[in-house]
Amino acid sequence: MMWDDLKRLGQFKDLLVTMTLRDIQVRYKQTFLGAAWAVAQPLAFMLILASLKSLVFRESMSEGVPHTIFLYCAMVPWMFFQSGLTFATTSVSGNMNLVKKIYFPREIFPAASILACVVDFAIASVIFVGMMAWYRIPFTASLLWVPVLFLVELVFVLAAGLFIAASNVFYRDVKYLVPLSVQLLLFASPVIYSVAQVPESLRPWYQLNPMAVVIDGFRKAILHGTAPDLGVLGASLAVALLLCAAAYVYFKRVEAKFADLI
Amino acid sequence: MDAILFEHVSKRYQIGIQHHSLRDAIPMLFAGGRPELAKPGQDGTFWALTDVSFRVAQGETLGIIGHNGAGKSTTLKLLSHITKPTSGTIRSHGTLAALIEVGAGFHPDLTGRENVFLNGTILGLKRAEIRRLFDRIVAFAELERFIDTPVKRYSSGMYIRLGFAIAAHVDPDVLLIDEVLAVGDIAFQQKCLQRIQELKQQGKTMIFISHNLNAVQRLCDRVLLLVNGRIAAEGPAAQVINDYRTRVITSERKRFTETLAKQRLQQADAGAVQIEEVRVRNASGGVAETFETGEPMTIEVAYACTRRIERPTLRIAIERLDGFTCHVASTQRDGLAVPPLEGRGVLTLTYPTMTLLPNAFHVSVEISEVGRIAPLDSRKHGCFFTVISERYDGGLVHLEHEWQWQVANGNNT
């Protein structure tokens, strides 16, 4: 059943491309800064945190690298996670005029809005490469882990996005629940602190959160030039894939009811 | 082979009760029911379609007609997989594209060009195909100058033109068309009809839903009449359309008799004369509702006066059901002096050959007095009749005509 759905989705890959382009075009149309917003967001957040560092953080918390780049390295994947979920939430419910009039696989809505966020991720990454040069962080072969880590994150975001987008059609509460959950998850992920600060005994539980594994992996591969823990990364990938399959099955099951609701 | 097969399809909608917040839904879960089924549906459900079965052969054009709310759009939504039937099965072969509400997929902030790609892929075109068809689409829409303007600055006419232009270049096996002709000016409507005719000639299977009965008759091989979610009639276009018109007349008549009674009460004192009844009689003198083109027709107006009316005038109009006036006969314009009216009586107007072509009509009558502006009494929708005909000329009236050929004989030596 899921296989048939995926095959049908394959026939609509041009639509996925167009919808992704639409989401990118629409996002920054009529904004003065345009795509610069993709940079402004993580940059602003990072600057706020960095300026607090003398008050709150100790140097030992940033794994021995400059605090600014320590934060930015986590902000880039985190911002993708946050914006991907935010845009996916209303991707179906905000397109009801289309849902009611024309049929195509509805997963295209959340998928396109998440893929559109990849562009922001890419722009933020380019800035990051500049920062790496500035702080004289060596470019090592471990950087090749970054695409793999990003893939794990993408699968996880797709899973959450599919589930949230479908639920929001039925219960608009979801729209309010998502930012709240994302904020809570920020504290359960090593964005403003290091994994090293998580007690050893809690570590296995902590690593159930794929975002924790992904962000830690980003720091290891980019800042420290080491490979991520393969066992943990593999487990995260498996968890993300499983969640994604479950979310997809759920999405396809409730999809037919979308058009009957207002 | 059938392109589309509907077997005992029913569709039920939930109306009234919907759970949009978890606050409503969570107690329902504890009550032991699934949220959408939690409350008993007797008054909360609505059957949009009940046990509908039909098939469409490949290359055939099927028309679906009926009142608003008869289930036409639901049928189309089911066909295009937008929604699923509550029971029954739907089978279709080949690719399918729906021309439902032109321009539904437009994004106001994007330019015409960007929207061509967006809407085109939504309708199932590949990006490469759109690139190939792009110039033709823009030319069809006549929007060359504005194609890089955001569509939110378009006039509604431009919007519709671009929407239809894209849709008209989609090339599916089965095309579903819903009321696209209700929009746009007449010239563009003609262009759309022409394009639909072209697609038909190419052997495309089509399902056409419209209130424009003339267009349905012109385009469709077979017509389905839906009434309250059930198939009320099915067959050749002319026959089913006539059936539909008869039903419309029956319900219209009922509606107007009711409103008439109310009007009567309101203007009772104004009436020096009252139009009591309007009826039409056929050649043999019987009161009739159906006439054939070319037959004689007599309209009778029965009146009752409360005072003597010295110089009465009478005006009788035949109007098509949509309000279009087909003919007006007026004693004043004909230069006739009607003798004074007193008491009760009957005025008649005879058409020796009534040349109207098949459609549904009603008769409006006005009795006035020379020198007064407001009529003494008037009756819109005084009576109703339909016209049928063996032959169908096309148009409003049959005009006597003859053809002549002058063959230039090329072999002549």
C-alpha cells in the first residue's frame, strides 16, 4: 500500500519541484531583505546568546572552541528543524482551496515546505564556511559526515512534518502546540550547551532524541574533525526512518478526509 | 471499454458537528467513540449522493445537469479522487485532469509566468511540457504583456483567461469540466467552447458539468440528470434536458403561485382590474404545456374588473426561464384600441405559427390604462410552457429559410 503511494508520488515529482520553488519564491517576496532573512535569524539568535556568555556560560561549556562558532554550528541544523516544522504545520490547512479542488498526493505540501527550508539551510551554511575560515577551524575529511547527518535530520523533520501537517487539519490546537514543543526540545538538544554536560547516566535516554545526535554529530564532524558515534547515528537513522514510515502511513490514511473538512 | 465506471456510489457528508479543537475531541475519546462518529448522525449527516451508477465509454462526452446541491460537484470530486465515496466503487482508466474552478491553484504573489508552471504541474503537466507549451498558453490567454506581473494585479478577466489557457493545454485521457463557462466575457466563453469541441473531436473522454443547457446540448452525447443526489434521468442530451426543463417549470410554478398569493394581498386595493389566470392553448383548443415549434399557440388572459376601464392596453411578453425576453406583443404598439373592459372577460393573443425553438418559457402579462404610468395589474410568470421539436436548428427561434447552390462547373468546356 505504502509502495503504491510512493509510486504515485513519483509521478508527481515535477509538482514537488514546482511547489518547493513556489514556497521559496513566496517566502521572500515583498520582503525588503529577501533571502538575507535566512541568515539574519540564526545570526541574531547566536549574537544574543554569545553576548550572554560572560554572564551565564563558562568557557569550558563550549568544548574548547570559540563560543560564537560553537553556537552557530548548532544553530544551522536547529534552525532547519524549527523552520521546517513551522512551515509544515500549516502546509495542508493553509492550502485548503487546492485540497478541495484538485487531487494530487497531499504529502507534497509538507514535503515542499520542508524542502524549501533546505535553501535557507544552504545559505546559512555558506556563512558558516566563512566563519570557519575566520576562526581558523581546519577543514578535515570528517566534513563528509555532514551530508549524512543532514540526511538523518531531514528524515526526522519529514516524519514530524507529515504527522503535524495532517493533525493540524483536524485539530488547530496543533498550530499552537508545535512552537511550544519545539522550544522544549531546544533544551533537550545540545544547542546552547555541550553533550558533555549531560550526566553519563542520562546519555542513552538523551540520545533517543535524533536532534541531539544530529547536532552533536555536526559539532564533532565540523569543529573537532572526528567521526560521529556510528552505533548511535545508525540507531537515530533507524528511529527517524521508522517514524517517517509511520507518519507517512498515518498521513495517507487520513488524507482522504481532508477535503471533507473545512 | 469504459473510461469511467460508477457502481452504487453514495457519499455522506458530516454537517454541523466538527471537532476542530482537542478540547472537544478528548472527551469523545473517553466516551468510547471515534471523534467523527461520536454523535449519532441522524441530523448531523447529509447524503450528497445516493446509489449512483453510471458508466462513460472511451471518447464519449457525458453531461451532468441538475439544480444547485443536486450532487454534481460531489460527483466530480469523487471522480477526481479529491474525496472518497462512503460506499460503492469508482473505477477509471487512464490519466484524469479536472478543470474545476479555473485558476484555483494560483498564488497571488507569484507572476503569471511562475503561476503557469505552478498551475500546470498541479494539473499534471511536466515542467518540460510546460516550457514547450508556454508561448501557446500565453498567446491563448492574450496576456503576453503582463506575464511577468504578479497575478494579484490582474483583473478577474485576466485571471480567468490565464487559468483556462493552462487548463486547455493539459492533455489527459479523461477531462472533467465543471462550470468553467460561467465566467469570462462572451468572446472568451466562445473560445473555451471551441477548445472543448476540439478536444472532443480528438476523441477525448469528457465529463461536462454546467448550468448552460445549450452548451451541454451542443457538446454532450449523453446527459445525466441528478436530483437530490440520485439519478433522475439518463439518455440523449435533448431528451434529458427537456425532462429537466419540465421539472424546473413545475417547481418554478409552485414557487410563483405562492409568492403571487402574497403579492395579491399587498396590492389588493390598487387593482381596478385583476388578472385572474393566464393560460396557453394549442391548435386543438386544449390547455397545454408542451408545444412543438411551428404549431399555433394561443395565450388567454382572464380578468375581472372592479370598475369600468375606458381605454385599456394589454402587453404580453414571452420570456425564457433565465429572464431573456423573446417576444413582446403590445396592443398599444400594434395601434389597437381595445374596447372598454367591464366585469369579467377573456383577452386572447394568437400566434398562428409559434416559431420558438426548444427551451422553457413563461408568459408575463400587464393590463394598463392609457394615461397611467403604472400598470393596473401585472403578472410575471403567468404561465409556463416548454417547446420541443423534432429538429433542432440551434438558436432561439426558427426562421424560415432556404438554401441555394450555384455550382461553378469546372468540367464545362
